Amino acid sequence: MITAVETVIGAFMLLGILTRVGAAVGTVLALNLMLTFVFCRCPWTQDFPMIFWFYFFPIVLNAQLIFDRSSDALGLQRVVRKVRFGAPNK
């Protein structure tokens, strides 16, 4: 299930469809996975730094994408806004 959600989020971000929604879902998903692996008593807990950085970077990158407007430049949102309002993006 997680793989399917990550695939959909990645496709949305690559196509520029609902990038902020995809980034928000990706942030929550990465935070959930990081907290799951941080607090579990698993045999790979000695690899904590690797697990932490593996999930921390997607959290930061997705959170940055939520507040960044650069996705509007190439995404589908720009086309929809242009067709709907008939005015160029500012």
C-alpha cells in the first residue's frame, strides 16, 4: 500500500498535478515511516543514522515543496489557471 501511494505521489509531482497535496501526503507518509522505524525494536536498530536520514530528507523536501511556488511554472496548475482566467501567471 505504501509503495502504491508513493508511486502516485511521485507521478503527481512529475506531472505537476496537485503538487502541494502530493507533497503534504508525502510528508505525512515519510514522517510516519520514520517514526515507525525510530521507535520499533527491530534487528536493524543499530542502523539508526541511516534510517533517520533516509526518511528525514523526504520530509524536508516534501515540506519545502508545499510552500514553494516553482511547481506552478511547469505544472498543470498553470495551464488550468491560464484557461480558466485567461490571464498569464504572475
